[in-house]
Amino acid sequence: MARPTFQVTEQLSEKVKTMASVGVRQDQIAKVLGVTPKTLRKHFRQQLDLGAIEANVDVANACYRMATSGTNISATIFWLKVRAGWRENAPAVEGEKNSNSQMPGMTVTKKAEPKPLA
């Protein structure tokens, strides 16, 4: 006797998208639904792809809001290190800390002037 055809519902689509968005592996999602990973990918490709992307966007937006609020210094420092390339205690070319910096321990480095060719 043939196996019954898998039926996709809106509720299952949301469940798959939610599980994918929080990092549940595809083989685990398939197990929850009682299908093979191949069947999961066949019927829920878009939910699997978009779930993780949309979750990353939500987290990035939350981090950005915290970093720019002025009330979460850790988020601000994280953003500057990751997105702006800042480093803590980077050796300054002239050995000076930026006196205008509002962030203790952060050093803005000046690029070394190129040496003229002889």
C-alpha cells in the first residue's frame, strides 16, 4: 500500500519557519513533522531559507537599535568592532589616544603616511 501524500498546511509552514529561524537543524525539523529531510526540503524550501534570514534581520535590527540608543554601551562597542572595524587598544601610529573619544579604552588609529619614493 502506498504512503499517503504529505499535506502542507499554513500551520505546518509557520512551524517550520519558526524552527528554522531559531536554528533547529533540518533533520530535527523533519523528525518533528514525521517526514524525511528530503520531503521537508521539497515542501518547505522557502520557509527553511527565509526563516533563518528573517531571524538574522530581526536580531541585527535589535542590535542596531540598542547600539544607537546611547543606553547600551556593550551593543555600541560590539557594533563598532564588528561593523566599523574598531579594535580595543590598537597601537596608534603616533602613540596617542583620541582625546575626542567618548568610549574609554578605544583607540582611533591614524594611518601611517606613505613614504615618498626616492
